[in-house]
Amino acid sequence: MIMQIGIDKMAFATTPYYLDLVDLAQARGEDPNKYLIGIGQNKQAVVPPTQDIVTLAAEAASRLLDDHDRKDISTVIVATESGIDNSKAAAIYVKQLLGLDDFVRTIEVKEACYSGTAAIQFARGLVALDPQQKVLVIAADIARYGLHTGGEVTQGAGAVAMLISADPQMLAIESGSVALSQDVMDFWRPIYATEAMVDGKYSTNVYIDFFQRTFDRYCQRQNKQLSDFAALAFHLPFTKMGKKALEAELGDQEDAISQRLRDNLVAEQAIPREVGNLYTGSLYLGLMSLLVNGDVQPGERIGLFSYGSGAEGEFYSGILQPNYQDGLKAASLALDHRQQVTVSEYEALFNQQLGMKAEDVNFDLSQDPSRFVLSGQRDHQRQYLTRS
Ligand code: CAA
């Protein structure tokens, strides 16, 4: 029998604050419907200076690990494009905050929003070599374009943690994925910049082109067509992007198969609409949202399109497993405890991020209820705390 490898468990974490995009539209002199309908976002996560990709990653992972997992994890991979150090892997800090054994491999991977998928594929390879081991993949990012920029409405933050194992509870990944890369300047962040640079409209066109090319090649090679998929999950930098890509493929088709794909896209968009872009984690938060809100059944095939500017795309597929609900840490999707901030509070928090600052700093922790916090910086070293 062929060994199945894939996603065994998933959990999500975001920041304790959010901005209502109607407020942002009013402050920026835009019609709110441009943001709510045209972009397809309702809210975005706002990041206090006491949170970064390490604290978000640790929170997401802590929501899914039990004692057995802790014992079986051989490798921790953090996928991010908002890393905190040019040398040291964020996974080392995360491993420490989680209290994992020292005898694990800890690395960080990067290729814009795509690298969470690369991490999953590498993890599959490790598990194939030794099926006893589990690999913890965490896609964690803070999407930051800048105040008053075109991309501001598509900011967001959060982390999705996934356990990759043999005999996965949730999604058995199929062979035959198609990856595509080309040197394209649609979105990038030079080493000296804390905000992304983007050619926005161009980036949406490259995204659609990469989706169609990888999807067509996958279907050709695997002898598949739209009717073989219960749902197509997309990287969602903003939720309208997934709609643009799906409609480019469906064209004017109005049959039951297309309608189901459209309905399941709406299910995928539901939670990302309230959080914003997670960069590496966006596709996987969308997948969680689909599994909570969509019409999908065990045994059915889900297609996944991962895109990272620069650019890299990959289309792959997985078969939903009978007990997928058990692996989905749905409680971690609750967004009820977030606190709303005003536009001026958001702007102040945006400017308080540690970013490139080199000086010693102690942050006020009283406003952040999170378990894992960044308490400040001393001698160029970030200081983290775990609270009970
Ligand atoms: N009511 C309803 N809809 C409205 C409206 C209104 N009152 N006013 C405008 N709209 C619609 C527009 O018609 C448009 O719809 P379509 O895209 O379907 O044509 C939509 O709202 C957006 O309007 P604009 O095109 O005028 O918006 P913009 O110039 O402000 O730019 C953007 C939008 C390019 C997405 C910009 O927000 C941006 O640069 N975002 C960051 C880049 C990005 O996310 N790119 C995605 C692909 S790259 C990627 O995926 C990697 C990654 O994560 C970054």
C-alpha cells in the first residue's frame, strides 16, 4: 500500500487588534464598497509592537501540539517573508517558546507568499524518508505596505501552523504538483525596507497567469478537469483575488460544477475577509475557512494554488480524509476576542513596530493579552516572554 503523507492538524493565530475597513475607507476618502466589495475585505489585523512573526507562530503552533506530537517532531520550518533576523532562523525562537526538545532541526524558508507551500513539500520528503517523524510547518507573516499606500487595504497578519505526517487526519497530498518560477518584479522588499514595494495591478495579472499555467499543466499531466475538484483553494492576498482567478478559469460557465466551486470559494474567503493578507499563511487560512464553512466531503479532492511574488506558483491537490474535522483546531478560528482600534490608534501602532530600530527598548505589555509577547530589545537581541 502506498503511504499517504499530508496535513494532520492545522491551527491559526492572529493579533489581538483589528481595524474596520469602513473606518479606513472613510479616513482615506474612498467609498467603503471599494474595500468591502471591490477588494473583498471587511477588517484587517493590526499589529501591536509586542507581536511579531515569532510570537504569532508560537501561538498558532501551541494551539495544535499534544504530548505525542512534541515527542515525534523532528523538524520545525518557519515560512515567512517578514523575518526578524537576516541570519538566525525564526524557528529557533519558536522552538524555544514552545518548549520543544533541543534535538530538532530548525530552519526558516523564504520565497514571498509561496514558501509555506515549499515548506510543506520539503516536509513530505522528510516524512517519506522516515514515516515515524512529524514536521511542524508554520507560515507566519505581517503584511505591511505603508500608511496611505495602494496596498494598505490589503495588509494583515497572522500565522497558520500545520503538522505534516504519515497517515494524516486532514488532507492526504497527491503526487503530481506543478511548480512554476520566473524572474518577475511584481512585489519585493529590499533588505533595507520594512514595507513591501509592489506593482499592484501587474501583480494581479501575473498571479492569474501563474494560476492558469500551473492548473492547465496539472490537469493535462494528471488527466483531470474541473469536475474532479470539490473546491479550489487560492492564495488570498485579498479575497477578490481568488474570485478573479476562478472566474478567469470558469469563464461564462454556469453549470452545477462551476456553481459549487464558486460557493466553496465564498466559504474559503469568509475568515480571510476578517483578517487580511497573511502572505505565506493566506492559502492555508483560506483552506481552514473552506473546511469550516464549505460544502466538502471526505474522499473529495481539493485543489490548492499557492502564489508568491517574484514569482513562484504551485498547483497541487489533496484528498480530504474521514476525520479531517478532528485535526482542524476550529476553536483557534474564533475572532471574537479581538479589540477594535480606530484609524489613529492603528496608525500609531503601525509606527511603533520594532522594524529596523537598533536601540534598546522595553514595550508596555499591559495592552497585549497574548500568551507569547515580544517584551523589547536589548543589545540588538529581541526579548520574548511566555505568560500563563
Ligand atoms: N464599489 C465596488 N467596487 C469598487 C468600487 C466601489 N465603490 N470602487 C472600486 N471598486 C473596485 C474596482 O472596480 C476594482 O475591481 P476589479 O479589480 O475587479 O476591477 C477594485 O475595486 C479595486 O479597485 P482599484 O483597481 O482601483 O484599486 P487600487 O488601484 O487601489 O489597487 C490593488 C488594488 C492593486 C489590489 C492594491 O490594493 C495593491 O497593490 N495591493 C497589494 C498587491 C497585491 O495584493 N497583489 C496581489 C497579487 S500578488 C500576491 O498575491 C502576493 C501577495 O500576497 C502580495
